[in-house]
Amino acid sequence: MQTDNQHVRALALAVFAANGRLVSAGNELVAHLRLTSAWWQVLAALRYAPMPLPAASIARNMGLTRQAVQRIVDVLAEHGLVEFRRPPALSSGQV
């Protein structure tokens, strides 16, 4: 009989394996576009969001720092893949 720790370990390993397969499949799908894993993951987060999101929200959802996501978004904007929208009542830009 497995202990709770063994169940948690098995679940964590299964999640890590599934994430690895998802990232690999995503990389294959976008290879012709020359997108990095980080780029297409941020683009996907933006694409499937119900509204424009600030970098901080994307970072929280992805478990990354706001600075890391901001750097990615800045590069995506330089390549014309995203645009910034600044809501009139807020000071932080949304993508």
C-alpha cells in the first residue's frame, strides 16, 4: 500500500512528464515560426485569456516573475506579435 507521500510523488512525476510532453509538442508545432518555448507559452496565455492581461497576471498564472514575462512581452512586441494597451484608469500596461 502506498503512503500519501508516495501518491504525491507519483502525481508530481506524472504532472512533470505531461508538462514535458506538452512543451515538446508545442515546440514542434511552432518550430517553423522560430518561437522559443517561453514565447509561445506567453502567446498562448494571452490568446486564451478572456481579456488583455498585465505582465504580472501572466507571470502569476505561469509561475514566473513579472520581470521575466515583461522581457518576453517586450521582445514579442518588437517582433509585432503583441501590442500594449494602456487602460485609462490604470498605470500598468496590458498586453
